[in-house]
Amino acid sequence: MALKHRPAAWPWYLLLAAILIGLTAGLWVATQRVHYEWRWERVPQYFAYRAEVPQESPVAGRVSAIQADGALSRVVVTPADGGAPVVLPVETVQVAIGDAIDREDSVGDHYEWRIGPLTQGLWVTIWISFVSGLVGLLIGLITGLCRISDNPTLRGLAILYIELIRGTPLLVQIFIFYFFIGTVLNLDRIVAGIGALALFVGAYIAEIIRAGIQSIPKGQTEAARSLGMSAFQNMAYIVLPQAFKRVLPPLAGQFISLIKDSSLVSVIAITDLTKSGREIITASFATFEIWFTVALLYLVVTSLLSQLLFWLERRFARSD
């Protein structure tokens, strides 16, 4: 019997390369027709920049010497009360020898590296998404278990919560949580934003977990009971570990969506990545550069999370 030969894959890679080149060329042509003056050189300063910080004199006195040492200068201030001279390192000097200065007067400036608004906004986005994801996972697990419970009250409350959250827009939920619940409970806007996102993602995770639990054959539950295991032991040691492996791909998609949905918390004045981008555009008018950069940052974060969850999925698959 003749062995079947696998078809050559190189034509498909060639086709993929041609499509990517075509998309790149189309994007380039589109940018040329916009007649927009690109200012990409201005973007790095919004990640990190050197801030000019005034160097203030801690004492009142007179400038007795200025010592140059390459790019750094040292201003020597002799106190008026006759104390020991004070040496102040600066990069730009604003005084001259013999000048009289008071306490907290500036003698020059030095420069410090500081985090830019895009980096700060990215950190806020990651932190809010991480915390709300963990809280949402806990809410989803509890709600998912209540959803399949034999108790009518627990099951009814779980169904009501899931349908209410999934049937209303996230933006509306954020407004209600912040302006109504947040006002009643005197919540900070960060707490309100995390709470709204956690409740939102928890409803979807509940349905994912419910489907994963119900996909486990009932024979395993019956076998656990025959071994004398309680309902809690059966769920904790038999059902949930297997269900978690099955629901990992949809959970990954839900967490990735959560990172993108977190941009909506900017409407309640949380300075996340999206709000930072809007503020930078207002000050710099570099509209397309900033929005492209913001989109790229979201893409990088979601791609890293996707790869992490894909690695977990393969690791669990090898353990079966």
C-alpha cells in the first residue's frame, strides 16, 4: 500500500506572506491619503521622561562657590548663621557667586526619570483587570454552584443575577454601581470600578463553570458517593478539577475580554490606559499615534495573557 504524502505547506505560507504584505501596503496607502503629519518621536516621552526638578537651598545664606564637574555642577552655599557650607548638586545653575538666597530658594535644576502617563495608565488597567478578574472568578464559582443547586432559592437568585447582568450593558452597570451603590456605601471610584467589572465578568464565568460541571459524566459522581465521599468532597476533588480543565479556553476568552472592557471605567474618572490616552491627545494633538500606541499596548497585554493560559491548557492536557 502506497504511503500518502502530505501536501506541501510552502504555498500556504507564501499566500499568508502575500496577504500580510497586501494589508501592510493598504495601510500605508491609507495613511498617505489622510495627509496627516505623523509625530511618532513624541510618543516615547509618555512612557518615561526626564523631569526638571528644582534644587532648593535648605538654608539661608550666600553662594560662595560653584564647582563644575562635567555635566554636573555643585553650588556651595555658606549659611548666614555661620554653619557648615551646604553643597547642592545641580545640572543647570540659576545663581552666581555672591548671590544672597533665602531658605527654599531654587539654586538650579536637576533631572529625574519619571513614569509617563501611558505607563501609569497601563499599570492601572492591568491592576484593575487582575483584581476584578479574581473577584469575578470567585463570584462566578459560587454563582455557578448555586445555578445547579437543588435549592430553589439559591438557584433562583443565581438565575436572576446572571440574567440581570448579561441583559444590561456594562456601561450602564458602571454608572449605577458608582453613582448609586457607590454613593450609598461611600465607595471610592477604584473600588466601584472593580466591583462593577467583577459583577459583570462573574455572571459570564458562572455560566461557563455551570456548563463545565454539567459536562462531567454523572457516573463519576455516583462512583464518588459509592466510595462514601460527601457532596463537598465530590465537587472539590472529583468534579471541579476536571471541569476546570474543560472550561479553561472559554475562561481565557472571558479574561481577555475583561481587559478590553476595563477601558469603560474611564467614564467614572479612573485614569486607566484609555483615559490616559485621551488626556495625552488633548494636550499633544497626536491623535493617531496615541490611539495606535494604546491599541498596541492592549494587544500586547491580551496576547501575553492568551499565551499564559494556552501554556496552562497544554500543561493540564499532558497531566491527563
